[in-house]
Amino acid sequence: MKVRVLLAALFAAVASTAAHATDTPQLIVPPPLPAIVVPPPPSFNWAGPYVSAAYQRYAIAQGAVGFNVVRSSLVIGAELLAGWDFQGGGVSVGLGLRAGVPVGARDRLLLYGSARLYWAPRDAFFPMTLDAGAELRLSERVSLFAEGGLYAAFTPGVGVKCCGTALHAGVTLRLGR
């Protein structure tokens, strides 16, 4: 009988606690909101084919078709060039190599150095340029550039004519994608 009284008391205590718990308001804490992580915008990709047009001091227009590859944080490119001298009426063709590093927010700016060798058949001379430049991406496909440097020219029978400055600016259009 003692066991029955003990069980009855235990049951009454449990029932009383359960009834009391349902009478008191419960504090419900909502789960925390998930964190919203906004990824940074992707960096510009300097790799791939492009075409460019430039105007050089002394009334020379120039076009280029080139291709860049990216290795780590280094951009390496090669380009075929063609130009027209509005004062002398001569055409020139050339080959250029360049290497640079993207800098700034989203790698929007490319700082580079280039070396180019031209051939001007009308004058039978071979100008060479060493330039430093900067190219700024306006969008995924379009960028503006400016560069300047030194040039030297070799003319058969005359020799090397050294040195002058070359300044030009232009626009680049990325192809593909």
C-alpha cells in the first residue's frame, strides 16, 4: 500500500507540474536568420583574343590583332600590328610582345611593358619600340589604353637612328565568350 500511496503522490506531482506548465506562457525564440553573404564581383579576365585601334603622335593610325594568356598574376601577350602614316603615306606592319600585371579593384587596370618590331616597306626601315602602358577595362569586352616609350630605327645603308618617343592611345575590344 505504501507503494500505491507513493505512486499516487508522484503521479499527482507530475500532473500538477504539467498543468502548471501549460498555464504559463512559453517564450519562443525564433531561429537566427541565415547570414546573407554577397560574393565579390568576379575579377576581369585578361586572357583571350582581342583587336585594338590606336592613334599615335605624328599622325599614325595603328590596328592590332592579339592574344593574351594569364599565368598566375602575369598577363603575357603577342600581337600583329598594321599602321598607316597620314603624313608620309606609308604603311607598316609589325609584331609585338607584351607582359603586364593586373592591379586595382577586380583587376580592372593592366600595367604592362611591350616591345615591338615594325617593317615599313616604302622606306625600307625597321623601327623598334619599347613602351610602358596602362589599359583600363570599361566593361568585360571594352578597354582604353595609353602607352609611351622610346623608339629606334634601322635603315639599311644608313644604320641606326636613335632615339625618339612614341606616344599612342586607343581602344581594345575583347573577342569571344
